Amino acid sequence: TPVREALLRLQGEGLVSREKGWVVESTDPSNMDAIFESRIAIEGYATRLAATRVTDADITELAALVDEMARFEQMNRAQLNQLNRTFHRRIIEMAGNPFFLEMHEKTLFYYWNMRLPVIFTKDQTQEANDQHKVILSALAEHRADAAEEAAREHVRTTHRIVKDALEGF
């Protein structure tokens, strides 16, 4: 019963459909701009709130993730993606708003469900890591405006990278 209820909820949200069984719906690539606009809004404001609520222990945890991501050349892409997801999820959690977390997870589902053939270059990955440091610094100093703008710029950068990569296809 709980699985059936979960599937019905996902169907109501347009994430799965029922044909000869349950099928995960693919995300239309034309929705990419809307997905990133949503991420900019959610992650930006959540990072603003996190800057006002973050603890020293939170900063230590985020700094460890940033340090680990700095060694990206020594890990596979899946490991780096997991660290990146954890970094962003923790910031959303630090905002203290469970609705932001739910909305963030939904935008990520749509993003990953597009199965975009985008691999970040070494320079792009380094840029993302540098942006993580800026976000971390603003959070550590409880600078809400700077934290929000750094998070927004980080998502805008990812959006540009994905958009540029897709123009080649």
C-alpha cells in the first residue's frame, strides 16, 4: 500500500505514468531554462536563509566537502557528483525550510531525468569548485546577500555550461 500511494503521488506530479506498468516520464529538454530558473530561485533564497542560521559545525562540514571536491582529478565523475549534491543539499537543509528541500529535490529530478550528455571540462569543474568556496565564505561570515548572489551565480554558470554543450548537439 505505501508503494502504491507513492506511485500515485508521483503520477499526480507527472513524474511517472501508468501504461503496462509504471514508467518514469522523461523531461522535455525544452524545459531546461525553467528548471534552472527554479533552481536559481530555490537555491539562492535557501542559501540566504542558511547564512543566517548556519552553525560552526555546519561550516566545518561544508568546508570538508569543498576540500574533498578540490581533489576532483583523483576521483570519478560519479563521486564528484555525489559530493556536489551533498554540498548543495546540506545548504538547503541548513535553511531550515522542508518545502525548499522538497522543491530542490524535484528540480534535481527533472534535471537528471533529462539525461543531458554534458561532461564538465577540468576548467569548468575548477570554476564550480571556486564558486563553492565563495558560497562557503559568505555562509561562514553570515553575509546573506553575498551568499544568495554567490549561489545564484553558481547555478547560472551551470546553466550556461549545459546550454552551451547542448547547442553542439
